[in-house]
Amino acid sequence: LSGCSRLTETSLIEIAHGCPKLQSLDVGSCKSLVTDKALVVLAAKCSSLRSLNLRFCEQVTDAALAAVHDLCAHVQVRR
């Protein structure tokens, strides 16, 4: 999904709800898509997540990243 400018926060939340076994997600450069709220929902619903690319997602805070690491023990996040 990298660079998809038409996706929204709601889109990412729906992906999280619909794909609970998701292991890898690249949302790099999806500036309007990746918010703290969407990221926390993703981590809560997709606890098997292993790889998450958040490059150029400036809206994401350190608090949201900490929550992702708490909820997805084996995730590697690229910023």
C-alpha cells in the first residue's frame, strides 16, 4: 500500500479488522492513512504483525510506536 494517497485512517482500521493474521504491511508514504489511532488498532487486531514500514509517515508519534511494540512483540518497524 506504499504511497497510496487515497487511503484513509478508516481504510487502515478496516484492513486491521479484516486481516487479523496480517504479518507484513508497507504503508510508507501514506501520510493521511497512518495515524496513531489507526496504528494502535492495527497492532491490537494484528498481533502476528512482524514487519511494518512507516517511512515518511510523519503523523505517527513515539507513544503509538510504543503501543505497537507492546501489542506486537515480534514486530520490526521501519521509520
